[in-house]
Amino acid sequence: MAIVALDEDADDPVERVLRYQDILIGYFTGKSMESGAYQAMRHDLMNNPAYAGKAPTFLRRIRDTGALWSFAKSVDPSWEPRRQYLREQFEPLLDFLESEREKPHHPTTGLYDSSAWTGAKSGLDQAKAIRTLLPVAQAAIGALIADLERPSHNGGPPLDEVEEALNLLRQLHAKLGELLAVVEDGKLSSLQGSGLITEAARYAKRAARTLRDDPMPYATAGTVLAIMASCGFPGIGGYLSAVALMIQKPRSPQ
């Protein structure tokens, strides 16, 4: 069994928390972890004010790796439900950190809205952007789904991570179809407060996270996110810089 290592040099909070999530997923699915690494990770997640108290709550009562393994087995006997449980537990913290990226942190720049960089200065412009760009995003998602659904070289079923990504991509594909239908009916204003755009953005980001270790699908997911940002979707602009960094980061040989 491999021993996971704690990456204490991750400067970006989102990447740091994603690394923590990956470490715990590894431990929950059979990898070993040094007790000191877990305690350092637990201390950071529980006490770092940057996380605003949104870390997984089970960390407070699980103080060592022995208790952590017992807890992992109590979540579910199978590995995939354990992975899903951890991703759900980290989702509030990751969403919070990504939303923090969206906020202006330099007083000299002043406040600005998405029209400064999307070009969508009005509801009419946004509707035009959605009609023009979202079909491209939807087609890219469809092609990615078809590619990921192909049998592996040994004819086996998709990996658990791929199956989760497929589920998210299918939901995103459907949500983009709903958005396009609303815009085609001339009801863009009804989207405000409906949560449909926010839900589509959440599916897109979760799919990208799940695919982050597979370079080409991740690059496609990042491109879809960029298209959605150009349509004025909230909560994506700040996420794109981390996506670009991850795409460019050299992959370690397996």
C-alpha cells in the first residue's frame, strides 16, 4: 500500500483543500497515512480562519488514523460510496473558497461586474452570448461523455471516478439544455433567482474536479467552464485561474 504525503506547500487554498480531500479519499480506499500527516491536516482544516469553519465536521471527533479507519468502514463497506461521502463533505468548503476568489481584494481596482470581461452588458447581450456559446459547450460535453463511455482497453467497466464524472456531465448537459430552452423562449429574466445557472455552474466545477487527474478530459472541462464564464455565469471566473494552472502543471509519472 502506498503512503500518502501531506503537501504543506500548496499556496492556493482551493488546491490545498483538494489535496486534503485526495489524501483522505486515498486513505478511505486502502492507502496508508502517517498519523502526523493526518494530525497536521486536521489541525489546519479545523483552525485555519481562511476556511471559515466549513471543514468536514467529522474531523472534530476523529483524532487519529486508527479512529479514522474505523470511521471509514462505518461510512460504507465499498470504496466508491466512501469517495462520494468525502466529496460531499468537502463541497461546502470548496464552494466557499471558490466564491472568495470572486471577490475583489484590491481596493484600487474598485468593484466591477462581469460585463467588464464577458462583454454581456445587458440581458439582451447575455441572452445572445448564451444562444451562441452554450450550444458549443453542450456539444463539447456530449463529445466528452461519449469518449468517457467507451470501454477501457481491457474491456472493463469505467473507473469509479470516471463514472462519477459521467454522472455530473450528464446532469450538466441536461441543465444547459434547460437554460437554452428558457433563453430561446425569451424568458432570461425568469432565470434570476431560479438557481438554474448556479446549479449548472456547480455541476461544471464538480465535474472538472473529478477529472483533474486526466489531462485531456480536464482540459475539455476547463474549456467548458471558460465558455460558461463568458456567458456571465457567476462563481466561475476566479476558478479558471486554478484550472489553467492544473492543466499546465507537468504530470508525475505513475
